[in-house]
Amino acid sequence: MVRPVAPEEVSLDHVEEITDRWLRVFVNSPSMARTVQVQVLLPEDREKPRPTVYLLDGRAASADGNSWLDRGNAAEFFADKGVNVVATVGGPAGYYTDWQHPDPVLGNNKWESFLTKELPPLIDAEFGGNGHNAVEGVSMGAEAATMLAMRNPGLYRAVAAHSGCYAMGSEFGQAQARAVVQTYGGNPDNMFGDQDDPDWLAHDVLINAEALRGKAIYLSAGSGLPGEFDSGVSLDALNSVVFGGPLEAGSNICTMVLADRLSRMQIPATVDMRPSGTHSWPYWADDLAHAWPTLAQALGVP
């Protein structure tokens, strides 16, 4: 249900109920030049305005759902929390950022404009938001969450990032991001330009970490070694160990580098480095609960 949108003000197109508190919300986005779906979880008590938590997916972001909801137990976890939750839909390998150019395969990606300029005022107006926001992401979405928080310092009170890498402007960070985009058939030059384009550095969280000062920050990653959710003989368990182990080991290093950078800059952060665990959803479902006290305190909710 995606159609072109005229260059006009952002607007609510329509809403579909999954349940009375879980909605598909379709937004006419001028920046994306199409109707964009997000999924919204509403709290049971909607008598007064409330904060909003934005959930960003990983690199395999589905065209019709969000893995936090499909695999991360987000609907169940937030059922008794006094916040709105907005989960992105779509955007595989897009890093939830504004690309310099439309991509023949991955399309027109202006996610930062959509998520930070167009969507929050609409969510607040239509669904009782109070203007206090947090952003949380996993893997690709972890880097995206910290980028959005760093580049839009007045929008988010808190950021949680799980199993990500955060040095987009470094040789390793750029190579890793380029590989993600290419894996999904996109041209990474369409994102931030060629390898010498300053746009890569402008999205580097390590370089621009000062912009995170004053926010509540939660970082987590596993070691990559098999953990409690990696036993058994299922295909998922095998993939978690064979593929998710090395990915999480890399994320572990990336997370420690960012944690060290924040520590040296005396920017407070809660850091959870697990001694085991792979790059897989059972661990991230647990991370949702572990990160919540940090986010809740910043948002002023129980």
C-alpha cells in the first residue's frame, strides 16, 4: 500500500488496527515521496499525553513489519508501560538516514528527515505524545539510533543501542556499512558519496560523540561466544553460532570502543557487555527489558 506523495505537508493517510492498541499507521511523507507505514503501540491508559519510544530495525528490515514486534516481544513488553511506541517498517540496509541520491534497488531513503522532522509532530498530535522521545535500535538500527540522537540533539532524551558499530567515518566502519548496503543490492555511494565524501564523517558517532552529552545512553553487546539461547540442533541455533557469533564479536569491539570514548569524555552511559551471546533476537529481546530503566528514567515514566 505504497504510493507516490505530492510535495506537501506531512499528513496521516489512514490507520489499520492489528488490535485496539497495535496499529498500522500510514503517513504521507514529502521527504520520502511516498506513503510510509509505521506500527504504533498505544498504552492502556491514554488519559494524558505521554512519551514516545522509537524502535529501529536491523538491516533485514521487513516491508510489512518490524522485528522488535515480530521477534523481540516488544508488544508484550510495552503492554503495561505508559508510553507510545513507534516501530519503523521497511528500509533494509538503509541505516535510517538521509541518502544523497535515490538508489535504483533500495529506493528513495530520507529516513532521518521522516523520523526526526515529519513523524514526531504527527505522532504527538494524533496519538497523544508529549514531545519527550527516546530512540532504540539493534545492529544496523543501533548505529542509526545513535546517529539520529547525535545529529538531532534536541529531539531525544535517551538512546539505547544494541550490538552495533558506531564509527561510520573510519576505514573499517565505512567498509562495514558499504558491505551491508551492497549485500542488499544497493550502491553505497548513493548513501554518503564516495569514500572521501565528508558526509561519512558527519555521520560518525565516535567523532561527534559530544552531541550525545546530556542524554541517557544504554549500550549493550554480547561476546559472540555461544550463550543460553544458542543451544540445540535447530537451523536458527546453528546460524546464530556460525554467522551470529562473528558478527557479535565485531559488535562487541565496536561497542567497547564507543563506551571507552564516552568514558574518556566523561559522558555517562550504562554499558552491558555480556560474556556470551550471539547476534540474534533472543538476546535483543532481553536487552529491551535491560535498557528500559535507563529510558524510563529519562522519559519520566515508572
